[in-house]
Amino acid sequence: MSRRLWLLLPAWEEGRSLPPLLTDVRAMLSSWSAAWPCRVVVVDDGSTDDTKNKARSVQGLDVEVLVHPENRGLGAAMRTGIEHVLAAAGPDDVLVSMDADHTHPPELIPRMLDRIESGADLVIASRFQPGASVHGLDRTRIVTSQLASWLLRMVFPGARDYTCGYRAYRVSLLRWGQATYGREFLNQPGFAVMVDLLLKLRRKARRIDEVPLTLRYDRKVSTSKMKVAQTSATTLALMARRFRGDPRGP
């Protein structure tokens, strides 16, 4: 059966991070005995550095670069990337999204796709599973993430890590989201897009699995784009709307 892996990398000012990340992706594909054909889609979200050129600098990978003329935020980059993939992907394809800052190890992808093949519709690389570890993240961010995870689990059971962007989705599940929600499917402008995607897709997903993530924040060379207080406030407002069943944007 024909199938393809689409690797989506939203990127802003990641010219230094992309070459080592893409080199690791190439090594993972080379060592994976059952590797799927893979296309990498980099969404350059208005970078002022050489992100789009560095995205094409690693030989031996099928890389496509989509460019936003101006920075529009993670939500817009995810929307551009997912809509682009859904326009070209086959029904049995899988989309994996990762951060472009080299903090997510691509060596986890084969394990995530094994879960898809065993029946999962969505697989999360989770910081809150046995065997997970976090390197290089300050204590405040760790505690904030733990509190967010606890609150989301209490209100919306079904997963433990609602905010990590490292996930594998069946394309058929994403197409259901697009058909069901229309223009409201990917309507969050910033980091809340990851929470919102999961809240919407969990309504249809037959099975959501999580695999333990080793988060390598210690090798991040770009500055963090997340404004913790703003993101927390946006996420709380989003949770209130989704709890009421309101699918609209902010």
C-alpha cells in the first residue's frame, strides 16, 4: 500500500538549528529498515535570517520550503503546512509535526509510526510518560508545563501532554477536522494551536497514544519564542470556549 511520511517543521529564525536537525532526520531515515518515503515541509514564518536557505542545505532529503513574507506566528505556520500537506497527501499518509529548533529527536519517529500502524490515529511524544526526560529547561517552564498538563487532563481527559508539538497524525484524521470545522479548524494564532488541535481531533480519534519524549532543550541555539504568561492566558481562555463547545477563534 502506497503511503508517505510528511514531516512538518514550522520555523522562525532557525537558520542555525535546521542543518543539524535535518542531518539527524536523514540519519534516522537511513538507519530505519522499514522507512517510509518522506517529504519534509518547512514553513519559514517570516524569518529575517537564512532559515529558508539552510532548510535546503542538507543533501539527500526531499525538502519543500513554504515562505510567509512576514512573521505570523505558530498557528499560521501550522495552518499553512497542514493545508499544504492535505492538498497533496494520500489517504494512508501520516503527518508528523516537530519543532524546528532541534529539541525534538527525530529518532522517535519510527516508534511513533509503529503506534499508528498498530491502530492509533494520533501519537504524542510526551514529557509525561514513564521514561521521558527533559534536559536544559528552567524549573519555571517545567512547573508551568506540569500545571498545564494537570489542568487539561482534569477538564479534557484522553491525553497527558496537550502542549508538545511533536506528534504523528493520520492524514485521514486531519481531513476529518478540516471537513468538520472548516475555517475554524486551525484558527489559533500562536502556541495555543497545539492544544486546540488536540481538543478538536480527540472527538474523532479512536485511539490516542503517547510515547516518552527526551526533550533536548540543552541543544537549542535560538531564543525561545514562547511568552509564557501570554500563552497561559490564551490557553485558559481557549479551554473555557472549548468546554462550552465553541469552536471559534480567539
